[in-house]
Amino acid sequence: MVSPSNEALWAERPFVAILLRALHVSARDREDLLQTVLVGAWEAIRARRYRPDPRRRPRAALRAWLHGVAWRQVSHYRESAYVRCEILCSAPFSPADQSPVEIEGELLARAALREVAALPAGHREVLLAAAGALSLVAWARACGMNPNSAASRLRRARRALAERLASPRLPTGDGAVR
């Protein structure tokens, strides 16, 4: 049994896109689900879970198998809370001694995380290191860096983040704030 190559799997991308459309996946989620299907299929191939019918042509067998993978991924997608459009309540099951989390605070935190993700990789790395369990000095030594250089990088990263958070971002068409 010969497993398909990564290129052969990638060549079936338009076929999977048509399948997702036929399975009534919304246009906004099709690209994400397409990637999920292809990555899941590739992982299954690498784990030797792809066992095609030897009587079928290789491409027809691959397409039939991908149809099953796509169908299962779409069923998981339909069961997700995001797709079911559930309405969030303000922590109905929070412990009595804790106040519920404010939705506005969650949204602000998510926006701040998007701004951190938009920073250059070096800035993100030092900011995450400063927030981690190790001290900045221990992190710098583990990276083979002078602790003073690490502190200087942290100051620059914090300044860049503060500038991004202070500047107003215009909302884009997809609902994200950039």
C-alpha cells in the first residue's frame, strides 16, 4: 500500500473546497475548515490510518477517503458552540465567593492579545518571557543573552505594545479590530 504524498493531498484542495460548499459550510468558515480537513488527513496518513481499497484507482480512493474526513470534520464543526450561536451569560455557574467575569473585560483582553500577536517575534518572545515563571535574568541566561540586553529588549517591547494599545484601530470588514 502506497500512501499519497503531501503534494497529492494538496492537489485535492479544490475537491475538498467543493465538498465543504456542498455540505453547506458557511463561506466565512470554509477556508478554516478546509485547512482542518487537510491537516487532519495528513496526520492520519502519517499515522498509517489511510487504507484505501486496492481495487480502486488511487485518486478515486483518496477522494472517497477525503469525503469521509470532510464529512466528519463538518459534523464536529456543526457541534461547536461558535456555529450554534450560543448566547453568553455572565458566568452563571461562577463560585459564590468570586464575582463573575465581565464580558467587556474579556473583550478588552482579547483585543490586547491581538495587539501582542501583531508585534514582531522578538518583542513577543521577551514579553512572554517576562510574564513566564522564570525571572528575566534566568531567561536571558538560558538564551545565552546578557541580562541587561534582555531588560533593554523588554523595555522596547513594552514601549511598542503601549504605542499599539494607545493608537486607535479602525474596524475591518471581518469584525476584527486592527
